[in-house]
Amino acid sequence: MVKEYHTSSSVSVLIYHLVWVTKYRNQALTSEIREMLDQKIRKICAENSCQVEALTIMPNHVHLEVVMPPWISVTVLIKKLKGTTARWLFKQKPELRRSFYHHHLWSPSYFARTVGNCSEETIKHYVETQWERLFK
């Protein structure tokens, strides 16, 4: 069930599909790192009153479907997710720094789309079935 955010003057449901990639599309996100990253992303979202609907971490990028409160901008959430996870991962896995030029884990860019022009189920299915399309 998608969470509605209630304030004194509004009710909102803002669902976003977010994608960000590793620097130079480096395929450094191993299965162990992906598991760690999954937990960290979910924790950051929860701390920022965001509800994770779907999350798939590929070897070189992340797909996230998230319900966000209206008081947090997409840019702010992305900065928190990318900045916090990069610092945390480099601390947990110092050897990961050798795989990235100038020690930047994430590319500075990202993709964001509201889930308004297609159904939430379509986005959720797309995010959850990333592995099925990896080698097609």
C-alpha cells in the first residue's frame, strides 16, 4: 500500500523512479556490496520519511522506486543517497577505492521520473525484473 503524506493543508502521493550509475559505469557492485547497499539505501530512505516500493541494484547502477513526502526534493534525496552511500561504502570496503578514479563512486548525474504516465505496477515490475533483461 502506497503511503499518503498528510500535512495540515494537503495530502500527497509522490512516486518517483530514480536511477543512478557508478562512475564510468564501473561494474564494481558485487553481490556482497549490493546486499550492503540495499540495506543502507532502505535505511536512508526511512530516515528521510521515504517509502521504498522497489529497489534493484545492478553491478553498475541502481533502480529505486520511492514514495517521497512533498517537503523533500528529488535532488536532496539523491544527494543524500549518493553521498552517504559512497562515504559509507568506501569506509566499509577500502579496496573499492582502487576501482574508481579520484575515489568517486557515483556519476554526478541521475535519472528521475514521476510514476504518473504509467502505472506503479509497470515501474515496480521494470525495477524488480532488471536481472532478467541484463544479457538480452
